[in-house]
Amino acid sequence: MSDSAPAALEAVAASKDYPDGTRALIDASLEIGRGETVALVGESGSGKSTLLRLFNRMVEPSSGDVRVDGVPVQSLDPIALRRRTGYVPQDGGLLPHWRVGRNVELVPRLLGWSRDRRRQRTRELLALVGLEPDRHTERYPYELSGGQRQRVALARALAADPPVVLLDEPFSAVDALTRQELHRQFQVVRQQLRTTMLLVTHDLAEAFALADRIGVMRGGRLLQIDSQEQLLAHPGDPYVHQLLALAAVQQPGDVS
């Protein structure tokens, strides 16, 4: 990252405290460069989803700074911010009474794109995520498999060509074989679009397969963020070392 270009996403000593005394996030700092994919891993309650949601203002920090493209998120209108930030929740979040095409068109429609432009973009993205447009555009979410619904959710997140996409455990609710296929499709999307992505997962092997760098979280703290190679060679915290020792992860170069 050059000195003149701000990080696509940046958190500096960001914390989140709730009124009941829960400390969901404690002094978390990270920078994500343009076009980079970073995965956050950790057990339930580690703070990874909280950290991700700071960047679209679904969660507001109690202290610290959060910036998107160098601009403090508190200075940005949350609705406008979310319309230019792709978001894929764990369950996909598709509107069940809308057909696939209309689901994908949601943000472009809100942004005032023309009908022809929306339709063309929808066809492009369904094809990109491995769904045949002529077959799937007019179907309802209940007519799709879980893996197909997650593909539609990814297409919807990408529809307005956002510079950043946030993915909160997007593949955890599907079976292992479907997850492998979604991983392959995710890599196709990464290679073609070069979009900045922040991915939350509880699966270290998934993080290694999909991300340029991996951040390990525990108890609201970001313990270490590094490449797969650096994590394996130089775990910087006893918990990181334990996690690597216990997880059945593939070595560099073995990712399918």
C-alpha cells in the first residue's frame, strides 16, 4: 500500500462495550488494502463479527477509529455507506417473496440504475457465481438449494460494483461438498473483480483457502494478522500456536 493511498478498511484501537458490561471488542487494529481479502477466525464470541460490522455501521464503536477509504465511518451516512458496501450474512438474507433477479437487483434499484442496466448486471453476476441466468432469474429463493441461495447472496452483494464486500460466515450453513464448490466460485470472483473483501469464518482451513491474510481473534482481541505462511512459521501468541496445532489445515500450495 502506497503512502498516498489510504487503506480500503482501517480500524485503530476499536472497542465495543455493551450496556450489560459485555466487552465484545477490545482495542482491535487492522488495515486492509485495496483488492485484498482478509479472513477473521476465532471461536464464537471472539469479536470477529463485531469487528466486521463496524465497517458498515451495523455496530458503532465505543472507542477508537474506523475508516473506509480513509474516511471515518461516523462521518458517513449509514444508508449510503451500506449501499456502497456489499454484505453477505450467514443465512444469505434473501427476500423470500422476491424472485432471484429482483433480489440481485436490490441495491442497483435503490441507486436508480436503469432497468436494462440492472438486468444486464444481474445476468453477468449470476453467470459469474455459477448460476445460469435463463434458468435461475425467475425462481424464488425457496426453489434453490442452500448453496445456490448463497451464490445469489454473493451476486447481490456485488451487484452495484462495491469497492468493499463484507462476508459474515457465508458458507457455514452448507454441507462440505457444497462449501468446496462455493470456495472455488469465490476464488473466481476474487480473481476477476479484485474487490476488497473481509470474511468472517470459524474455519481456519477455509480462511487459509480463501484469504491473503488471516486475523486470529479471541476474547474480543485481534491477536495476530498475517499470511498463512507467516502464521505457520511464526505464531505470535500461545492461542494462535494452539489453534494451528489443533486445526487440520492444508499446507501452502495444497488448497484445491
